[in-house]
Amino acid sequence: MAPGEWEVTARVERFVEPALLLALRGGRSHGYELAERLAEVIGVESVDYGNLYRLLRSLEQEGIVSSEWDDQSEGHSKREYELTDSGELLLEAWVESLRQADERIAAFLRRYDERNPT
Amino acid sequence: MAPGEWEVTARVERFVEPALLLALRGGRSHGYELAERLAEVIGVESVDYGNLYRLLRSLEQEGIVSSEWDDQSEGHSKREYELTDSGELLLEAWVESLRQADERIAAFLRRYDERNPT
DNA sequence: TGACATATATGTTATTGACATGTATATTTC
DNA sequence: GAAATATACATGTCAATAACATATATGTCA
């Protein structure tokens, strides 16, 4: 790899989870649509559907979301997901944790800029 | 797990790498001492030595740091590490990426606070 | 009818970091 | 001077995560 061309990407681990919870707070919906909201929240073009559905199922097992099939509406039959009360609490916990992460990164950047004034 | 008691920790993946580069910018040093600087940069009590030495070796293989044994100084013989020019560039790349991560988290928090005024 | 979008789902794999363990020397304490 | 502890470097193992590939079935449009 040529100097200055490393693929360094500072990713927040499991960021998709709080992002999904935030997307769900926008109202109950099905996976495929949630994927679009999610992409907007995260700021990417698209998200991985496979992992999204897996995450939804695991969140449901933990009581973070609840779901039921919706066959009434037009088109393809969908499974509609909704944030539970536990889910709201979990989102709050994530927000707290993300504030801390934000501060840790900010502290790093301050320390860098201190000795690297632009 | 009781409601409201999840262990959600928003960690930046591979954060130890930029933190180590920043610690190294403070001047050449050996692994054991770098571990202390590193802990301070990250804001934890201690870091995992095993992973640190593995990281140092892999960074050296990629030309990010250079090292040599120092048998002159008192006590235990140590290997001294130093940031190369490539290392400086990589740190810059990390800083750019971390600024973006910072902004992504900030955007998430703004979006959350929008509909959740304190 | 063939292509594409919608919708949900599972399988596989590399990367990462936590934890445990191993080795050796230096220093302190009793 | 023996034992405990700190310094210093290093490898092994494993679970969680996320990227990528694949599978399935239906709806829509040209």
C-alpha cells in the first residue's frame, strides 16, 4: 500500500444498533423500510439487509422490539417492528454511551491539535 | 438482564492504534512505557500489553514505526520504538477519520435531542 | 416473460479485542 | 539471601462483530 493511502476508518462498534433504535423511534415499520431510515441516520447509501434482519430478530428475542406480520397492506407481506419500553430505555443507554465516546474522540483531537496547530 | 442494565459501550474500533501513534509522537520510547502514555491518551487505567506488543510489531512490519534494542540504559533491556514519516502520515489520516466519526456521532445525538429536548 | 424492486432470511469468513498464559530480569522487602 | 513484586516483552485462544455471498418468494412494469 502506498504511503498515505491506508484505509483507516474510525467506526463506532455496533453503531447500527442505536441507529436502528433511533430509526424505530420514528414509528413502527418493517425491515426493508427501516433499512432506508437507518441508512439516513448513519449517513450511508445502503445498509446490509442480512445483518439488519438478524439484528431485528435478536433484538426481539431480548424484548427490545416487538413485531407482527402485516398482511393487510398492499404488496408483499411484511413484518412490522416496534420499539418496546425496554427499547426506549436501551436507546437512552446508548445515547449516554455515545456522548462519552464523542467526548473521548474530542479529547483525542484536542490533544492532537494542541501540538499540531493548523 | 434487568431493564435499563445493558452493557452498552460505544467503542471506536481500533482506537488503540491512533492513540498509540499519538503517544509515540510524544517521543521515542519502549513498549512498557508507551502503555502508560497510551492509557492516559485513551483515558483508562491500563491497556492490554499482549495486544500492544502485537500491534507494535505489526506496525513495524508496515513501516509505521521503527525500533531497536536499547541495552545501554539501566535495568531491563528494552526495545525502543519511534514513529516513522509514514507513521506521521498515518496519524494524520486517523485524525481525519476520527473527525468524521466525531461528526457522525454528533449528528446522531442532534437527531436524538431534536425529538427529546431535555 | 423477463427484468427489476420489494421483502425476509441464512451461511461463511476475516478482523478485532478480551483474556489467559509464558518467559526473563530487576528491584524491593522481610 | 529468599520471596515477592515490578518491569519488559511475547504468544495462544476465543467470542463478538460485520462484510460478503447466497437463497427465497412476491409484486410491478415494460
